[in-house]
Amino acid sequence: TEISRDQDGLFIALRMLFDKPFKTRSTVLLRDSKKRKLIETIASTFKIDPSKAGEPFHGKSVHELKLNTNSRSDVLCYLVDGIPFIFEVESTLFPTVFFLTFLPNILKTFYTSESVLERIYHGAGLMLPGVFKDGPFAENFTDLCKGSVCAVASLSGSSDSVQTSKAVAVGLLAMSSADFQSSGGKGVFVTVLHTARDRLTELCSPHQRAQFALTETTPFLDKVSGLLPLQLNLPTEIDKDEADDFPLSDSETTAGNDQTELLMNCFLHGLSMLSAGDFPLPANVFYAKHMKNSNPSGAQLDIKKTAYKKVGVFLEKMAAEGYITLEVEKPGIIILTSVCQNNPSSRLPASSVPTLIF
């Protein structure tokens, strides 16, 4: 399956959806009819037989959770007997690492080393130098489709006795076949959305997580027999052009969180300065004149240090949440056309937001 909007900015906005606490907006128990429809959608999305797709759900209750992540992404998550099996974002279904223990072959899986995996657990994307590409893994690199959903697993052991983990991360392929051929062996290969150690997995109890034995490994001999010894020491150092895709220090992460909060405050303050006569208003003018240079707190706003990275990505999210309406004149030119009268800020305590002029 493939995400509906193949944009680099969207990849950034979705990266590591559950690395920080999220809010649960609602929880609903699905009726049998809705449960059957979900199974049919899973079967259609991942091109498997409906009866096979339904096996992990048999005789179990399914709850639909509406989540809002730290980066303000809206996510639907489906819990099966309390365990997250499937989540949906941007109209695309993603299996969790728990669901992949039942049906591991529904996604293309790419392999990395345990040392690289640790970086992924701490927020990094999977970089191309850290992916096994030769020998038995070469077939994975035919027909790459940027934006397709994929899984990540690790290899360990000695060069003549290779072990593989279960799928421990799920994300979006960040390269097409053409990108891969022209990459020079560098760049972000998978934008990771979910891992076996993120906050989503904490929706179920430690006892439930232990039942899935995600840390267990199995021999990889069926795929590498006759091709050993296999070099297991993949590079873990960071190319300077790729540094943004590896974990930030604690202080940098805190600063990023502060900047994202500051961005939202500046956005609301900027809206409060607008009147009907200001529209239509180019997005870059709104950001420079009404957000960046009119910050009531006096703090310096830097969009590149927020979770969104780009003004357009942020404003598209605010439009999706019902704050504003936008038009795209041509690629890269975004215009604010109005402020929505029933925007979410109108439902907050009056003391927490500036007065908005409509």
C-alpha cells in the first residue's frame, strides 16, 4: 500500500508518530458489521485473503481510538483485545509490529543491524548506508515505490550464524527505484512512523507485550544459506548531510518541543491580527509579518526547529484541523483565504487564546 500524498514535507510531519505521549480523543467499541468492514479493508489494502486477514481478530473485541499525536497528527488506532493492531493516518492503513507477528509477509521488509536499530528506537530514520543491500537482500530493491508502507527488522549473530528479529519498525519508503540508483548509497531510506518501543506499544500491558516475544530471534539460514559469511557490521556513523535524521540530544529535543509550541502560539496570535480585508494572504507573508515578527513572548521562532520544518506543512495541518482555509495557486504558492469562524480555538477557555478577528 502507498500513502496518499507523496510529499517530503508530509514525511517529516509524520516521522515517529508515537515517540512522545499522545492524547486519546475517543474510544468506541466496533460492532460486528464495522469489524467485518475493517477486515475487508485490511485484506484489500495488503492484498491478502479476507479469511486470513480476519484470523487475528477471531473472537476478539475491537475498539477504535481517535488519537492526536504530539506533532498534531490525527490517527485512528484499532485495538484488538487491548492490543494495537492497525493504525490509520492520512487515509492509509499501517500494521503495527504486533499485527505483523501474525502476517509478517504483508509488507516488504528491509534489514539492518542491531546497532542501527538502536538509533531508530531513539528517533532516527533508517539511512541507506545502514541497510543490507547485497546478496540475498538485493531482490528487495527492485521496484521501489516512494511512499509505500514497509517494515524494518534486524540481523544479529556471527557471520556464519545469522539470526533475524521479527519486524520491529514500520514506516514509509523514502526512495523510488530511480532515487535509489542515483543516491550514491546515501540518504534517508525509510521514514519510520512506529517502532516496538514507542508509546503506541504502551497501550497494552507489559504482560501482553511479552506474549508477542518481539525480542526473540530466529535463524536466517533459509535465505542466506550458501552466501555466508555475511558482513554484519553496517556503518552507524552519520553523514553530515544526513545528521538531521538521527536523534537529537535531550536539550535539542526539548528546544524542538518548545519551538513547536511557540509556533502554535504565534499562529494563533497572527490570526488575531487579521481582518477580512487582509485576505487573500500569501502564506509566506502571513508567516513573516504576522507570526515570526509579531511574537508576543519575544522568543525567536524558527520553523526549521519545529516538528513541521516547513511553513506549508504546518498551515496544511491547521487547515485540516479547521482553523483556516487555503488555496494552492501553483506548486509551492499557498494562499490563506479565510479564518474559520468555528475553529478549534473558539472551544478553548477565552484566557488561553488571543481574540480572533473574523
